[in-house]
Amino acid sequence: MANHAITLVVNGQKEALLVPSNMTLLHALRDVLGLTGTKNGCEAGECGACTVLVDGEPVNSCLVLAVELNGREITTIEGLAEHGKLTPLQEKFAELNAVQCGYCTPGVLMAATALLNRNPQPTEKDIQEALVGNLCRCTGYQRIIDAVMAASRQGGEG
């Protein structure tokens, strides 16, 4: 299988990669770039653990090929905090115990970040709809919804 040279902007950093044509973005991020915050859950687009932002929109990275994203901007969980300072959303997740095992958390945070970036004052229904593709088996969803609502009241984008 042939390798392809691609360039991605990942968390603000330009990255030149050589990837096989069948490598998903999930595996390019984890295996090539070492960004293991993006979790490998189901590899079928069902759980949302691998959610990242592509040009600001949430995408299941297990469903898209890395070569399809040449030249695009990717934001992973590692790219949310700037200079070690958590975003208001991340702070509210910690403060309100919206995290238990943490496996789904990166994907949930990325989906919620995209929501808050396009709708800074979402309703509970807006949050539920934005997170419909993210499964959480530990905390349930109310603490997650509460954390997103609290961040929005604080004026906190993702």
C-alpha cells in the first residue's frame, strides 16, 4: 500500500506526515503524532470517544481517512488548554465531577467545545443534541450537561 505525504495543522502546529491511504485520522493522531488523548473506542463511529474538531466541527476521527484531510486544521483534546491553562469548560467538568473513568471525556469535551463555539448560550436540549453521538458509561449525562451549562453561564467557550 502506498504512503501519501500530507500536511495537517494539528493544535496550531503544522505537521508533515507520511501515511498509508487506509490510515484513519484516529490512528494518525495516536500512532504517528503520539496524541493519545483522542481515544480509540469502537472504531465504528458509534461512541464518540475519538471526536476531534476538523476546521472547528466535531468529527469522529475513526471514520475519516487522514489523507482526506490534507491541509485541514485539526484540534484534539491536547489543543484545548493554552499554556497549561484549562478552558472554562474543562474547569467546570473538573469542578462539577463530570468525569469518572475519563475515557469518553476527551470526545465529549470536543463536541461540547464545538457547541459552545457556535452557540455560547445553549439550552439543555441543545447540549443533549450536540452530545447525542458521545456515549458515557460511567457518569451518566446530567453532570456533563450541568458542566456545559455552567461553562456557558460563565461565558466560557470551549
